[in-house]
Amino acid sequence: ATAQYVLGFMYKSGHVTRDLPLAVEYFEKAKAQGNSFSAMELASLYQQPEVQNYQRAYECALMAAEHGVAEGEFLLANLLFLGRGCEPDVNKAYELFKKAYAHGIHYASVMIARIDKLKAEK
């Protein structure tokens, strides 16, 4: 799984010829073997125009978040906030942004403040 993750990362990042569909293929293989970082990478990739699939992005972000990957928590929160690949749920998004922030994703504070402002305006 680790080798497939690394290959996926190389194709995603352009360390070899950038090829997002091939990156997805390798990340999917690693994810199928339980690699939660591959799930996080897929959650991000599936939001890119070349391979866009919000339902898959949501499923992958959910797996990553459930395995404690902070970036996965942040991606899942964004998908829930925007209702991409799922029904919008600002309350769940808020809790996940707070969790991601507590796990070191400091830019989650921007979304926490945004939701606080939305709640205050109601």
C-alpha cells in the first residue's frame, strides 16, 4: 500500500509526468488496502476538474476522517459545509472544522469564524 501511495503522490505532484487519472488509480489501490492517507489524497483529487466526483470525494474524506487524518477531517468538513457529495450539514461541518483545528489544521479557524458569523446573523 505504501508503494502505491508513493506512486500516486508522484503522479499527482508531477515528480514524474503529472497524470491525475493514474494518481487516482494508485491511490485507490492503496486505499483498498486500508491506507487512510490515500483516502485523504483521493478526497482532494476528486474535487479537481479532471477527475471530479464529489460523491467519491465525500466517501474518501469520511474514511480519512474516521481514521484520524486531520486533513481528511478538514476536507470532510468542507464537503459537508458546501453539500458536495452529501447533504449540506453546517453543524457537522463546524464540529469537524473544530476537530481539524485541534489536530493542527490552523486554517480551519477561517471556516470556524465564518460559521460563527453565519450563526450570529440568524
